[in-house]
Amino acid sequence: MKLNKKLIALVMALTMFTANISFAEETFQQKQYKLPADVAETSYISSIVYLNDALYALVDGWDIYRLNKGEEEFSLYAKDTNKSELNYDKQISDIYTDGEKLYAFCAQSGEFFQVGENNGEIVCNNPVTLDLENHKETYEEDSGRERSYYHHPNDTMFYNGKLYAIYSI
């Protein structure tokens, strides 16, 4: 009798699961999506999120590209004007979404903010600066100059309005 109840429950669960699958709309098909031709061949996507029927991709830690439903090529959403080859403090480490808004985290500065866009540039809205002193590494260069940097987290997650980070140190 117990086996029959378990079997019936399993069949019902599978029926509901397959019913949900059959009605799910396929938003993005399995295919090769491309970055624009003006993006360097050595560029990389470090994180990607789905928001409002579009994929948002962080490219090279500086710029965010968007792929709208039905398109095959990403287009520039917003450029990071803080880009500096000498100073990576403001380089974006990851992007996130809560299902309504786009967010970003800069691991070196500890800044977490809501991403906005204005005239093709990234706008930092409502920034929150995290205390990363426990993750600071200081060393002395050959010239005797002291330098500091912050370790990047091994992994991060934005859930229920909170940013979680795992550090190995």
C-alpha cells in the first residue's frame, strides 16, 4: 500500500513537471551568439545575467553588452568610463540581477551598486562600499614603494537583496 502511494505521488509529480516544461516558452535557443566585430578577439565574458528578456554580459570587466530576445549579436549597453590601464580599483568583477534591476560589484574597491545607463555610459547608482580590510594584501615593490590590493572572492551570489562572497583567505 505504501509503495502504491509513493508510485502515485511520483507519477503525479512527473506529470506536473512535464506539463510545465511543455508550456515553457523558449527564450533563447541553443546557438552561437556573438559579440560585435569591434570587440577584441582576446576579450572575455566574465559574468552574464538574464533580465527583462535580455542577456547582459560583462566583457573584460569594463563594459556591459546586451543581447535582446530574437537577436544573434550582443550590442553595447554601457561603457565603463572609469577604465584605466594603471588603476583597476573601479574594474567591475561581476554583474547581478534581482529580477528587476542590474547590479555590479567591484572587488578591488569593495563597491556594490545598481547599474544605470546614461548616453551609453555606466552610471553607479546607490553605491554601498563594503569593508574589505580583512582581505587586504600589502607588499613592498623592488623600488621600496608599498602597494596594497584586495583579493577577489572565489565566488559571489546576490540573493534576496544581499551580496554573499566566499573568500579563500
